[in-house]
Amino acid sequence: MLIIKDLHASVGDKPILNGINLEIKAGEIHAIMGPNGSGKSTLSNVLAGRENATVTSGSVLYQGKDLLALAIEERARQGIFLAFQYPVEIPGVGNVYLLKAALNAQRKHRGLPELDALDFLALVKDKMKLMEMNESMLYRSVNEGFSGGEKKRNEILQMAVLEPKLAILDETDSGLDIDALKIVANGVNSLRAEDRAMILVTHYQRLLDYIKPDFVHVLVGGKIVRSGGPELAHELEKQGYAWISDEGTGVAEVQPKS
Amino acid sequence: MNNTTSTLEGIISQEYQHGFETLVEADALPRGLSEDTVRVISAKKNEPEFLLEWRLSAYRRWLEMTPPEWASVHYPPIDYQDIIYYSAPKSQKDGPKSLDEVDPELLKTYEKLGIPLHERAILAGVAVDAVFDSVSVATTFKDKLAEKGIIFCSFSEAVQHHPELVRQYLGSVVPVQDNFYAALNSAVFSDGSFVYIPPGVRCPMELSTYFRINAKNTGQFERTLIIADRDAYVSYLEGCTAPMRDENQLHAAVVELVALENAQIKYSTVQNWYPGDKEGRGGIYNFVTKRGDCRGAHSKISWTQVETGSAITWKYPSVILRGDHSVGEFYSVALTNHRQQADTGTKMIHMGKNTRSTVVSKGISAGYGHQAYRGLVRIARAASGARNYTQCDSLLLGDKCAAHTFPYIEVKNASAKVEHEASTSRIGEDQLFFCRQRGLSAEDAVSMIVNGFCKEVFKELPMEFAVEAQKLLGVSLEGSVG
Ligand SMILES: Nc1ncnc2c1ncn2[C@@H]1O[C@H](COP(=O)(O)OP(=O)(O)OP(=O)(O)O)[C@@H](O)[C@H]1O
Ligand SMILES: [Mg+2]
């Protein structure tokens, strides 16, 4: 589904990603861990098409196509979803309005009829139950005045409604209390499917207790320095990132020359 | 200087080469303005003597006045002798002969707004034999209104059938010498709307110019007068979302509202006149004087406006809070794109005790758009307990546009409370990215964010109007991202 080859990207003239290689197949869940500032969000953003990071070399194939050639909304319509580390507020725009516009834009692209207000509400209310969200949230402005945890849940609600092919969740677990974490994990697990892949960016093993990944990757200094199965996350939890750096594949080596 | 751009003496001494009588019969007057022009207009409309005198006094005041220069708008000087001040209604001789002659951008806009084909030609000013669906609707409405004693007609009709009301209220809110454009309008106004709601009557429907027969071609000097008598209520809608093309570049309208004791007037405008092409060529100059007078205690006047059209807008719908406990409101969305310029705002003049006013202004600039909010809040010495709240937000799209805020606050009574909040923001890159990541096109995303920004104003508009206004904003912003 996704093949990333030797991907380099910079913000301004500062290199952030320094040769990422990663292959993700349909049905798989990949966890990406790594210290603050290592480039996890940048990678997520580059995949979603955000323009503040520039790809300097490398390639990304998504469903056999050149992903980097597509505009942000085209990627979204072809099934790429990013749950934001810092969800965005849009004053005055109703949550339900945004969701409906987004879903219908995507349906239109796929040649499906647009959902009318009634069908749409039925669908959303169903998904809200799953996320254990209060219906009143639908009628508030997008994320405005939402608590940190509510914002994160709202992201997953959007994902549940849009049913993407490749979901990238950037630290969706940060800022969630224990109960909310379970609810979010439930929501994510219910979306696990043969034809759907997910990238979970996280700092904590805890999330991976609920959502079992197939692979865990460690990103340091803009490069994947270690990949393994779920057990890798446990080791990281115990030993921290220094352990990996000390093995000689760490930061010093991949830091760009200035 | 040629003889059409005249000096003051030139204007005064100028006389028609053709006789007065032939002019009254002609379809249109020759270009130029003189005392005779005013007389001919008045005679053509068969006006009573008082009105002719009133027009003439306005004309004489106008001669002594100069166009205001304080507004932050720029345009070449207007040659007032190069304007035709009267032409018979529905004369479309100078208009485009077919849709092929109309700015293709304008046609695209009609399409996007979903305007029916047969209406597009009318709006673009093409000469067509149109049958308005609205005519029959209007007649039914008129009967219903007449039952309640409501007068809703063209200004000319009002002059013929209700001269006493016209005489009593005309110019009582905006005096002839108020400003250059108001004086000009008073001298040569063509037509407009007249509304009178009798005491205790709540007008059962939104009154809209659209439903008034003969609302087309009211000309460039429109005059509107609305009176809500004691305990009356009326909601009035002006304009439509379709961009109107007009041969006349200069528009100088005057709107006067009078609310007597405990009466309420809600006046909503959607103005989308032709803004000119991308370079600003051919757009309309909209120099309007709109003012409401809360004459009675506990009266209320609300202005709500969505301004997206015109090349230049100069407009300050205001409220004089004369009656004790009266309330004035101003909710405004103004959008400037491409080369549009707008200098708009409001004046809240507190004279009565415990008067309250609210101002919410949302300005959006895109392209090379240039806009200024200019707001005056004046609390007179006698206006104890007066309160004003002003919120003035600007949203910028791109880095070539500009927004300025000029608040003027004059407080002469120590018990007054005046609050002013202002903000300027750029549309957030993160908001745009977020919306597009969810599958919306960049244009839809901008339109959604901008509509969110304007929500406080839109919710003041009557429902259908609000929906149209949202769509309009989206269309007006197209091409402003990327
Ligand atoms: N606009 C920017 N200007 C300058 N530096 C930036 C910008 N955006 C990101 N960076 C830098 O890029 C690096 C990678 O940032 P990124 O957000 O991808 O890290 P992360 O791995 O997601 O970290 P965290 O775990 O804290 O979320 C950081 O050093 C950050 O400061
Ligand atoms: Mg991050």
C-alpha cells in the first residue's frame, strides 16, 4: 500500500528527514516511536502533503501511484487520513458541518452520491456512540473550547466517519486519561480491517497494549534506526532511546553535517 | 479643460439648449446637471411643489459642497456634468445586445450561484422581454399588506398617493446638506422604496425590493424611506446576491429609517454590484448614506449588511439613538477582493438616556483588496447610562491586501460604558491544511473558514438570505488562494 524510499525532507534549509525507508501493506499496523524532535510529525505531514516541509529527495508510492505528486485534498480523497497531534480550531464552523462537507467531498470524488442531512446524521450519531461522545459536540465549532482529550476523540470520530485506507495517528494518545485512551483504542480497533493500514505515532507503550501493532519502528534524527515487532516497544519503555543510540546507529551518525 | 468638466459658475449658468418642454417629453435628459435638470426630473414625475423646492434647496447646497476626501479610497475625479440624470425606466439601449457582450467572468459567477438562465440576461443588463415570475407574487403580497394598512410602494407612488407622509419624514433623518452625495441624491433622486407601518402593526412578512413591481431600474440615485409608527415592526431586505451589472458607474443612494415609540426596524442588505474585472475596470462606485433615527423611546433599529460587490464602497449605516432606552445595532460583513476598495463602518449617536448600541464588523480582504473600518461612537452629555459594545475583526487572505481600523469615540457623559475590541488575523495555514486533509478543496476550505468568521453576522440575517450570503462569500473569494 505504501512504499517510502530514501525520503529526505527539510523545513526551510534545515534537513529533518534523512533517508526514511518504510513499507506498509494493507491490513498492517505500524507504530513509530522516537524522541521529541526526531521527525515523526514531519514524516506524517509529508505523507499528508503539508507544504511547510519540502521533500528534497526520495519517493513515496501509495497504491502504486506517486503520492508526492498529489495535492493535499487528492491524497485525502484517495484515502489518506491524518489525525493531528495538535487538532486545529475553526471558530464559527460547526463540527457537523465540517464532517458532512468532508465526507461528501470524498464521496463525490469516488463517484458515490452525496449523503443528505438525515442519512448523514444517522451515520455520525452511530460513530459518536462508538467514541462515547456527547451529541452536543456536533453543534459546537470545530474543536473550539474542546478539552485536549475531546479534541483527540474528535479526530478519531472524523476518521471513523471518513473510513480512510491509510490512517496516520500522530500522538493521538497524548493527553488522554485512562478511560479515554480505552475508548480511542476501541474506536481505532473497530476500524482495523484487511484493506486498511495504520501508522501510530506514539511515545508510550500503553497505547500499544490496546492496539497491537504488527511492527514497531524507532525514528531518531530523521531516520529509522531500528525496526522490530511489538517487543521492541517494551524494550524502549524499559531502557529509553539512549540504548539504541549507544549501539552505534544513533543520533550522532545521522545528524546532517552543518 | 473641455466644456463638459465645468467650473462652478459653468454649472450654475449652464442651460439646456433644447426647450424645457421637449425635455419633459424626452426619454432621457442630455448629460449634465443644472437647476433645469432638477426641475425637469420633478416635472416628469409630476411632483408637488414642496418636493421641487426641496430638491432645489438640495441642489443649491450641493453646489457649495465638495466630495469628502477623508475616506481611504482612491479614484479619479468624477465629472458630474458627464452623467445622465434622468432616463425613462427600462431603457436599455446602451446595454449589451446579448450575453456574448458580457464579461465572461460575470457569467461564470451567475452559473456558480445557480441563477436560472433567463434571469442571467436580465441581471447582466441585456435587453430582453422578461416576464417576471415575481409580478403575480407581488400582487398577492400587496393585498395582504393593504389589509393591515401597510404602505409598501415605490417612492414615486408614495409621492403621488401619500404626499403628507413624504413631506413629514423626507430629509428628517438625512438632511439635504448632510454630505456631498446625500445632497446630490436629494436633488436628483430617481426612485426607490417607501414603507409605512401603522401603529401597533407587525409586518407579517419580510419586505423585499425583489417583490416590489417596478423595482428594476430605480437608477443610480435611489431614495428609500421607511417609517415604523408606534409599536410597529418591520424587517426589510435590500438587494440580491446576484452581481448586478449597471451602466451607471456612480451610485449615491440615501436610505432613511424612522422608528417611533417602541417600534422596531430591521434592515438587511446584500450588496453585490459589479466590482469590475480583476484589474478593477468598470466597477461601480457605491457612495451611500444610510441612517436610522430611533425617534421614540424603547425603539430599535438594526442594520445587517453583507457587502461583496462594487469597486468602491463608501458607506456608514448609522443610528441616532434619540429616544430613551432605544437600541441601535450594526452587523456587517464586508469583503474586498482583487482591486476593490471599501471604507465602511457605522455611527452610533447616543442622545437619549440608557441607550444601547452594538457593533459587530467583520472585514475580509483578499487579492489587492483594501478596506477600512471607520466607526464613530458619540455619547452626548444628556445620554446618561449609555452603553456601546464594538467588535471589529479583520481577516486577511494573502499578503497584498490591507485592512485598517479607525475608531472614533467621543464621550461627554461620565456614566457611559464604551467597549471596543479589534482583531486582525490571517487565515491560518494550519486551518487550511486541516480542511484540505479532510478532503475539501482549497477554495471550499477558505469559503468555510471565512463563513465561520462571519457567523455572528450571518445569524442576524433572515434565514434564506443567510444561506445565499454564505454561497456568495464563497464565490466572491474564488481565486484568492493558491
Ligand atoms: N516550521 C519549522 N521551523 C523550524 N523547525 C521546525 C519547523 N517544524 C519542525 N521543525 C523542527 O523539525 C524537527 C522535527 O520536528 P517534528 O515535529 O517532526 O518532531 P516529532 O518527532 O514529531 O517530535 P514530538 O515527539 O515532540 O512531537 C524539530 O527539531 C522541529 O523543531
Ligand atoms: Mg510530533
